[in-house]
Amino acid sequence: MPLLLNRKDVMQVLDMKDCMEVVEKAFAEMANGTAVLPLRINITPPSGLSLYMPAYLKELGALACKIVTIYKDNPKKHNMPVIVGKVLLQDPATGDVICIMDGGYLTAIRTGAASGVATKYLARKDSGQVTGIFGAGVQAKAQLWAVAEARKLSKALVFDISDEAVTAFISEMSGKLGIDVLKADSADQMLDQSDIICASTSSATPIFDGSKVKDGTHINGIGSHTPAARELDTNIIKRSTLIADSYEACLSEAGDVMIPIDEGAIDKSHMKAELGEVITGEKPARSNDSEITLFKSNGLAIQDVATAKLVFDKAVKAGIGTSVDI
């Protein structure tokens, strides 16, 4: 009988450290050729957008599909969130669905985990660094949590257009991580003081001036994921050593990469590696402490599948969830 796990169940068993470990293994499988990762399927019914994201990880023994829907009228018409997600986890031996779980919290944590892994391999190694977080929502919180797992931070800065969101972010994350989390007064202040930057906003246009990023900075870009939208300007893309979560995804979905290519500012060879290739040692990571590194994250189904398997295993061990006869 499939196990049902709601958002509360997922939150009870899923932590960032364990998620980073399985997400790192998933990217390594991708590089080693033991992962099956089709491009996500997009369907556009009249009222919204449905995304289907399947993947299989041989070494982790994980097979699943995440379904994400984006219906902008949901809050007004149906008292539901704009974005709704569910993950269907299957038994690779039989193909049967063994778990149906909420995908909202899982998506935030697995997205943060990828940035955490990228930070582990690409950011400078010195401790006491400062992280600057653009955005103050759920994804931004997961970004800071993950970076704090990858590096010993002295403090964090947050910048967002909503003062209310910033206040809530500071209260929650300073308590959670035990570090100073401070409000930045401007994007320029963030760039001047930060060693690691996370761009996690819903903006469709660049959120800072790439010419002002300090040498030696590492950037995680996770917010934009459509061809016409970008958080990062052409300048910072050109200045950075660009690492992709997936070459294919960046060339089909990521405006941060596609727009500079269309402008003629770079070509696809500007992407130096996929993250999995860096993890396995097939491609180099940071070469020196003055290099600017940039991880472009689109979000891959391998992250969802690895995380869903982790959640399921921990939930079964803890006796959490509800079994249903379908």
C-alpha cells in the first residue's frame, strides 16, 4: 500500500545536511551515466501550467516523478496556493507507486541542497565568510541554510523589496543557524560585503550590477528558470567561471545563460562544466581565490528523486505517514 506523506511529515524527517549528501550523489550519478534524466514536460491547460519531472537513479535505487502546477488564479478562485507540487515515488523493482508525498517543502530543500553542494566545491575554502541572500522567501531561507552547511560563516546579509519579509527572514534564520543575519540597505552593500551570493528572487530582470561583484566571489543563481527571465546580467555571466546543473537545461530554460548567448556576448562553451563533473573530478572547480565562480541552477528531477527516496526511507524508519489501499 502506498504511503502518504503530507507537508508536516516531510518537514519532520527532511534536514539540509542529509539532503545535501544525497543530492551530491545524484549529481555524481548524472556525470557517471547511471542517471536517467529527461527534460521536464510542460503542459499548458487554459488556467495554468503543469510540469512533469521524472528521473531514475540507479545507484541510489530511486525512481520517481514530481508534478508541479502553477495556477495564478488559485488563491482567489479556489483558496489554494499558486504553486502545488506532489512527488510519486516508485519501487524500481516493480514500478509500483510506494509513496505519494507533498513536494513544496521538498522542492525548497533540494534546491538549497544543490547550491550547498555547489558552494562546497566552488566557493573559497576560508572560514568566516559572509553570505548575501537576494530574496527573503522560502527558497532564500533554504539557500542560506545550505550555504551555512557548506561553509563556516561569520554572518549573513539579506536584501528584499519587502521589509516585512526581511524582518521575518532575519528572525527565523538567525535563530535557526545561530549566526548574525542582518538587513542590507542596498544591492551594492551586499556585493561589497559578501563572499558568497545567492540570487533567489522572482525577478525577471537583473537584480544587481555584475561589474561590482568582488573578485573571489561565488554566486548561486536559482531564481530565474525561463528563457525570457534572468536575475544575473551579462556582465557577471562573462566575468564568471560558469558551472551548470545541466548543459541541456541551461540552453533550453535559463535566461541567465540564453540571453547573453543571444546577445553574442558568450557562446555555449562559456559553461565550463556541469556540477556533477566537478564532483567526480572530471572537470576542475575553482582554480584560485580571485576567480569568480557561478553555479546556474535550473532545478533537476534527479534532486527531487534523490530527496524523495531519502524522505521515504526516513519516514518508514520513524513510523510516519499514512498507508492507503489504492
